[in-house]
Amino acid sequence: MKRKVFLIDSSVILSGKPLVLDGVMVTTPLVEKEFSPGGRSYRIFQFLLESGLEIRSPSKEMFKVVEEVAVKTGDIDRLSSTDKELLALAVELMREENKVIILTDDYAIQNIAAELGIEYRGMSQRGITKKFKWIWRCRGCGMVFTEKTTICPRCGSEVKHVLYRKKPLEKRDSR
């Protein structure tokens, strides 16, 4: 039987909600760095460490997988280094034959996880109900770009990051 791994994002700890999980808890070094001594969130993080939360770094190859998918969906500029590290670890853990569930309220992480076929659950938010594809569109002439662009080379107008398409999610385990 596959080992069930709950990948913990910072938003889970910041929510302050209690975690009752039937599996292993894992997070990344960059998530750990988001909590400095003092305050409620830091104490919650320390409690999770004492309760068995593992800190693990993904391999560099997994970052490439995440970045390729994030470019494809247009989420690349919406992901922080911490988000990329968390998703890269999720991909690595899945490849190790684990059942991975990312706990996060971050919609960009959820969108990439959905594209990668990785289960996710929100803590304070319901979670995404559709997969998004983002593009860059010129505000002047309407020219579309698949890569980040700030000024349109055709007309010189500002280029905005906009929602291009929503696709229904495949059924996933909701709890």
C-alpha cells in the first residue's frame, strides 16, 4: 500500500486550524524559513515539527518539471520560490510511489497540482473548481503573448496578465 504524504504549505500553518491527518507530514526548507521565532504561527510550526513534520528538499530536476507546467498554464509569475519548491517536492514524492496530498489555500499551487494530477486540499478556502490558463494580452492592439511581456512590441501599449481559459477539473477526492 502507498504511503500517504501530506505536503504542508505555509497557508495551512497561517490558518491556525488544527491538523488531524492519517499520514506523514512533510514540508520544505523554504516553508520553514517563512516562520521566524515568536508569534502563534511559529509556535504552531514548532508543534508540527515535534509531532513528526519532516523537512525535505526536492531534487533540481523536479523544479524543471514544475516550471515547464507553470509556463504551460501561465502561472509561472504567480509562483514564489517556496511554491515551486513545494510543488517540486510533490512531484518527487509521487514518483517515489507515495499518495501525495498538498494542503494549501494558494490557488496557483492548486492549479499546477491539478495539471500535474496531484491531489490538493484547501484549509480556509474551498479550493479551485476549474483549471486556469493565463496569457499576456496587449491592452492596445490585443496581441497575445505566451511568455511574460510588459510592453507590446507591435503598438507599445502595456501588456496585462489575463485569464485565457477555464477547464473543468476532473473529479478528485474532496476529503
